[in-house]
Amino acid sequence: MTQTHRTLQDLLYEQVARIGKALSSPKRLEILDLLAQGEKSVDRLAEEAGIDIKLASAHLRVLKEGRLVMTRRQGRFIFYRLSGEDVASLNVMVRCVAEEHLLELRATLERMSGDIETLDARSRADLLARARQGEVVVIDVRPPEEYQTAHLPFARSLPLAEIEARLAELPTDREIVAYCRGPFCVLSDEAVALLRRRGYQAQKLSDGVCEWQAAGLPLESPAAVSSNDHAHMSDR
């Protein structure tokens, strides 16, 4: 190999390593998970990730340098979003590889779930068929704006904070399946625990919209047209 080829090869790996650098922080991985639910402001990301705004801004700067996120400005506010669906899929893939090879991660996930029964990836097609036929009720316990961005087919929006007041909307003679932002999200765990205390048959789906999409399954997205309009406007 000539020195010129060696230099070019090193440059290629260096460019790819920019993605690895952007992913090399637990909080940045969490921020990508949050942005996979829909665009958010720095303030909102900081609140949901449990960090201050200055640190959130620093993490977002690294993600933007790695071309994993994009921005749009609305007045004095800047909103962040993923730069493509492939970024969400990459995040899912990294997590799946980690779960496959890291015993510590699997053990932590098991501890987190406790005695809550969880539907795994093998149940996706069956769940879709049962939901379509009305045999189960799928609830999305994320904030309403995330549901509006994209949600699982046949799912109804029932944010965690509203479940207690809206129990009458749920049937007592059918199974309830709750999901949130993915396997690391605890909103659905809390929802299932609450529903079981009230006598409902409930279990958790470990998938979020990103896992569902990465598996090649359909999503419903009433805000898709609006989101596309925003994307075109912000890229001009």
C-alpha cells in the first residue's frame, strides 16, 4: 500500500469515527432516543434527560458535528430533530448489539422490569393482528405530542399522567398492552403497575416506535405532512 493510499484510508476511518464519537456518551444516546420521538427544544431535552441546559447544549453540539441532528429556528427558540430515520435505526442497532453481548445490560433490564410481563420482539406480528381485530387494546403512554409525531397502528394515546382519570375509557374484559419510548423507558412499567392495581389485565411492550420501524413494521403518523413541511422550511 502506498503512503497516499494509507493516508486516504486513515482519513476514511477518521470520518466514520465521527459517528462513534457522537455516540460515545450515555446522555447523547438518551438524547437521540428522545429526539426519535419527535423534535424538541433544548429546554425540553434537558428536562427529560435530567441535565442542565448548558450540558444539554454541549451534547447537542457534538451530535450536530456528527451530523446526527439538525435544527430549525422558531423565533428565539431552536428545535432539534434527528437528521434521518437511519439515525433512529442506528441507535436501535447499537442497543441491540449491546443487549446481545453485554450480560450486565441484560441483567439490568431484567431488574428494571421486575415482575411485569413484557412482550418481546417475537410478538410484534401477533400483537398487530390482535390489535387490528380488537382483541387487545394498545395504549401509548408517552406525551401527546410524541404520539402525534408517530405511533403504533391501532394504538390510542393515554399519557401516563392521565391514566388514573381516564380508566373508564379502558375495557375490563380485554388485555391492555402499554408501550412508551423503547426498552429503556419506564413510563410503560409505571402504567402497567397502575393498571394492574386497578384490576386490569396489562402488560408492557418493550418496543417503541423506533424498534417497530427498524423491524420494518408500519407506523401511523398524523403529523407526517406537517413535519415534512417543517423539514423543508428549515433546510432552505
